[in-house]
Amino acid sequence: MKLWGGRFEKNTDKLVEQYTSSLNWDKRLYQYDIRGSLAHVAMLAKCGIITDDEAEKIRDGLNQIFREIKDNQFVFDPSDEDIHMSIERALIEKVGPSGGKLHTARSRNDQVVLDERMYLKDEITDIINSLLNLQEIIFSASEDKKEIILPGYTHLQRAQPVLLAHHLMAYFFMFQRDIERLVCCYKRTDVMPLGSAALAGTSFPIDREFVARQLGFSKISENSMDSVSDRDFIVEFISAVSLVMVHLSKLSEEIILWSSSEFQFVEVDDAYATGSSIMPQKKNADVAELVRSKTGKVFGNLVSLLTTLKALPLAYNRDLQEDKENLFGAVDTVKISLQVFCGMLKTLKFNSEKMKKAAENSFVNATDLADYLVLKGLPFRQAHEVVGRLVKLCLDKNCKLNDLSLEEMQSHSHLIDEKVFDVLLIGNCVESKISDGGTSSKSLEKQFVQSREFLEETKKWVEGKRKT
Ligand code: ARG
């Protein structure tokens, strides 16, 4: 008989049992479920709701079940609806009727969201740690390759020269904001819901603060109906990791482009590339392509959960059970993607010659020439016009700006003198961008200082969370 079977006259239809079960998914919450139950039972005994003797028995039973599940010895009964029922049934089988006292002043409605919050706190910490690892890879590649110059692009057209380090550090700051979002999300996840019971709270003299302290939560939830029925902390999480995936997919796209024969800016390590079953010459950046594609799966998780929550009346509804596929799906996809991406990036080879050539064989210094004329007193709009005509001249002659003679340039503006050739050097173009956040090495050093501070602080945050 079901643990809730008292008012039923018939057994549940088998197909209904299958359809309503979440056991296959929520099994993975078992350790949190048991830790939550241990804290709950300690509280029940402390508040005199059950005896110390009963608490002892329940504790022993729960610890045994924990070991059995961990060692793969536990027999899951498919007719159990979920992990909470499986554990409670096993407990009663092991310790007898006093096992049935565990569920006093508690409902699966507050129990499941407690488990999810405990689980997610750990996963957020892990994901932040992986993001830190990724940032360190980006940071050391940038520090290492400070002199490499490539064209910066807009509309995927060569625009202005930049340092490769500056380009890479752009991603450092994207991932920094991702971490900051996850830290915020952690705060809102770190709220203890147990004691909300089914929806209304409980008449037993419980101590919710005690349970929160036992389980390392910063605070307890304020409203029992809210705490059993909202999953906005999961939406926030999936939305934060959706942005992680957006950022990974942008860098993936660049790696795919940059490793093409047309660019040849990078080469993916053999261990992170795959071949073709028919074309012997092929070496494909499949990891980057799959990261790009899996990004969509995480968006799917987000939209799916939002749709589940939309217009749900208070309080708990069974619809909420479907949150787990999306939560676990997003966690799994982002974790594995980060892990494999870090390996790929760490072993990526950058081709500085190709990058430099691409910058030199282009008009990426055109804006610098216009700025030079502006410094000589010409309004920017006119300077733009002059340089535009010089570019046109180069296109007709099939050469670069640096290849024009001083006379050719002066025929378009008498303001130009021989210093122009220095201005047109790609390295000088880069180093002239001294504005805060610009691409000169001087501005880049400031980015490095900020980044080092962020890495230090965030590592401390992770260590702090790991201790609790
Ligand atoms: N398996 C359920 C879930 O994941 C647990 C709560 C079920 N509560 C209920 N009254 N049926 O949401």
C-alpha cells in the first residue's frame, strides 16, 4: 500500500504510477534528503515533539539508508513516487513504526524544495569554481601573449587593430559578470523552507532557525505558501547559466571561425578536435560546435520552467515536480561544457604571424589616420572624408595606406607630414588607445590588476562556502 493510501480503495493504475513518478530524476537528491531529515529529526527531539530514543532510531536508520544508496545496495521500488517516499518507506521497514514519526510537522512540499535548495547551493559553488578556472586560463593566456596583435572586427569586417590579450580579456569580464549573477542567485537560494509543511505551516512547536543553522542556511523563508510553491530561484539559476552558455558559445564561434583555413588564427589541439569519416584531411573543432549547440538546450530548460510556473495558482501543484528535469539538465550541460571548454582553451595554439598579417594587410589603421588629421586641426567629419578618399585610392592601386607616398597623401590634405608613417604602424595604433578600458598595453595592465583582485576575492568566497 502507498504511504498515503489510507483513503483509497483501489490500487494506482500502473501507467499512472509511471507517469507520476519522479524517482528516476530525484534519486540524485538522496544525500540532501537524508541530511535534511537528520536536521529535522534533531529539531523534533530538541523541541520535545519526539523522544530522544525515537530520534536515535530514526537517525541510525537514515544513516544506514544513506550508506546503502551510496554503495548501490539500496533497492528502489518503482512504485515509490519519489526519493522522499523511497527513503521514508525504507526507514519504516528498518526501524518500525517510530520511523513514521519522521514526517511529523513536515510535508513533501517543503521537503522537496529544501533538497533542491541544498543541492543547488553546492552546484552553484561548483560552477563558480569552474568559471574561475576558465577565467584563470583566459587570464594567463592574455598575460602570456601581450604582444600579439590582430584585427578587431565589427560586422565581422576588419575594423581596428587590438591586442589578442584585450580580445581575450573581454571574455574574462563576461564570465566575471556571470559569477556575480550566480553569487546573487546563491543568496536567494540560501533560504530554508522546511517548517512550511504542506502550505500553511504547522501547529507543532518547531524551531525552524535551529534547522537552518544545522543545515548551514543563512535565513528561513518568510511565508509558507510562497516557500512551497515558487521556484524562482531555479529560474534565476538557469537564466544565469544561460548567459554562461551564451558567452561560451560566442567564444566557441570565434574558435570555429579562427581555426578555419580562411583565418588560421588558432589551431585546436588534436585531443580536442575530431576528424571526418570520409574526408581524410579534416580536423574539426567539434567541441566548440557542440558547446554552441548545447547552449540552446539550456535556453530550452529556462523556457520550459518558466512555462511550468506561469499562472500556477498557490500553493503546491504537481506541475512543480517537472522542475527537476530542467534544473538537472541545465546543471549537467553547463558543468560538462565548462569542463571540456577549459581543456580546449588551455591547449589552443595562437598563430601570431597570421593575426599580424591580417592586421597589416588591411585598413585597420584608417581611423588612426583620421584621428591624426583631427589633432592637426581638421574637424573629424572632414578627416573621415579625406581618409575615405585615400582608402579608395589604395583600393584602386591595390595597396595599403602605408604604401602610399607622402606626396600622394598630401595631394588629399596638406596637413599630412612624414610623421604619418609612424601613425600608420599597427603597433602604434594599438598603443595609442590609452583610454581606460582601451586596447593599449597600459590600459590592459589596469584590466589585469582588477582581474587579479576579482580572482582572489572569488576564490575566498568559494572556500568559505565549501567549509559550511
Ligand atoms: N515528487 C514531488 C515533487 O517533486 C514531491 C512533492 C509531492 N507532493 C505531493 N503532494 N504530491 O514535487
